[in-house]
Amino acid sequence: MGKPQIIETDEEFCIFVSLGFFRDHLDIMNKHYIVLWMESLLFQEQINRNVKGAAQKNLNTGWLKKFLIPIPPLKEQQRIIEKYENLLPYISRYDDIYERLEKINNNYKEDLKKSILQYAIQGKLVQQDQNDEPADILINKILSEKRELIKSKQIKKENLSVIYKNNTDNQFYEKFDDGTIKNITEEIPFEIPDNWAWTRIVNILTKLTDGTHKTPKYVENGVPFISVKDISSGTLKLDNTKHITKEEHKILFQRCNPQKGDIILSKVGTTGIPVIVETDIEFSLFVSLALLKFNNEYIDREYLKNLILSPLVQKQCKENTKGVGNKNWVMKDIAKTLIAIPPHNEQLKITKKLNTLFSII
């Protein structure tokens, strides 16, 4: 209500009841001055006083007749218009700056968190302790245990790898269990401390799988069936999930068995959201979610979650999320995600420091 527009056409037209019009029969008022008055706080305040409390918000033309308008001489009306037009570029510039500032105010918390996470995974957030067991030894322990599990057929066969830097040519190489060696120097995005190590996320996981690819039969009451919507807030919510029968859950749970301490990762639609399972309640996963299992004695779950949220992993997630509409971060690309791993003690220190900083933000 109260938005003015000068008629600039000679073409005849009619107006609906939602519009009213002013006509200066004597042609003694500057129409642009009247528009300025209607855009002023004085005019808007008079509208608010009259319309306030009305069920149907309607600006009665009878009220308009009583509205107060300060009238300067005609020549001063013109001077006011000219002054206003001279100020318009500054007002427009102010609007642009204000919008940019609002965007900064709205985004600064998330941007600051991203910056802190990037700082953390570059080994710059906490002081290095040279007495900590180097991360490459940590990763070799994980790989040795995985190879034993593969050998005993407790987990499926994987072509695991080790990333190392050749001191002769200062190039980074990835050596696979099948004997293949690949130069990956161009993939390494930044330097990390000497006691840290680069690896693929699949190498540190005891299990990487996704939920069922078939839509199950839903029931009114049963076992929770989780999809992306149930973790989109950044935490696992079981209060508005779909449910499946215990029998179907038992079958699905044999292949994909989320448990307390695991990480669930969104891979369809809104991809790259990691959530730590904090409940003992059993549930099953849909294909839109991946399950990450790992040994918490080697990999701190909070560090891994923050690592996935960091620009390092989120950039790879964005680059590898493919498709139109319901986009997908496929499992083979998730497995190849490049990550930086510090010694276990430093993982704990980083987690503690991040929790402190994020509580302040």
C-alpha cells in the first residue's frame, strides 16, 4: 500500500478497486514532489496509523483526503526534486554496499568456520609435537589390519594404497597393492607438517558402503529408515523418519550396519554432509547415504567429521558430484577422496581446539 506511480501514457485504461489515483486539476503541484511525499516516512506513518488493526488491509481514499502534506513554493518543489535526483546515485551506491554488508554478516560465521577448518587440516591450528607417532606409521597400521581382514575374507578385497613423497625429485607418488605406482603431485593442494600424511579416505576405513538401492515397503511402526532429509540439519534426527519391518531391516543390516560411533555421509541430492551416529537405536539406510566405519583408536571421529566438512574435502565433493536434478557423489569417487591425516594425539588436540573456537563463533 501507498506505492505511487506517475501515469506517463496518454493511452486510456481502467483501474481495479485495489488502486486509487490523484489528479491535480489546477496543475499547481509538481507531481514528482507528490511522489516524494508518498515515499516519505511522513506519508507511511499516516498510512500505518489508519490501517493498523484492520482485518482487511485497505487504504481508504477517505483517509487520504485528510493526510497532511507540507507544501513548499512551486520553485522550491522543483529544487527539492533536483536535489533528490542528484542524491540518487549515492543512495544506490549505499544500497549496494548495504546489501554486500548484509551478505557478509549472514555468511561470516560459515566462512569463518571454513577458514578455521582449512587452517586445522593444514596443521596450523595447534602446535606440532615431534614426539607424536607419525601419521604414516598410523596409516600403515590401519592398512596392515585391513589386509589381514581381506586375507581372512572378513571384508571384500580392495586395492589399497600408500602416498609418499620422493625426496629425490620432490614428487608425490601413490603406490597400490597391485604394484601400480602413480605420480599424483598435481593432486596435492598444499603442504602439511612432516609428521602428517596424505591418503585416500578408503584406506583409513574398515568399511565404506551405502544404503539399499531398492525402495523398501514402508510400515506405520517399525525400524527407522534414514535418508538425506534425516541428516540435512547436520545431526541425525529419528523423529520424522519412515519405517520398515524388522525382517527387512535384518536383511539390509547384514550389508550396511550403521552403529554408534560411525559416520553417515550424504551422497545424493545435498552431498557431503557428515553426521556422527550418537544413538544405540538400530536403523537402516537408503542409497542416498554412505556408511563410514573406522577404528576410533586410530582416527578420531570428530576429526574425521570436521575433515569432511573442510574445504579440502568439500571441494572434491563438489567437483565429483555429478548428474542433473538429483545429483550423486558416487561411491568410487568418495573412496578416492584425498585427505590429510595427523598423528592421533594431534587429531584429539585439533578436535578440542575446534570445539572451543566453534562454541565462541
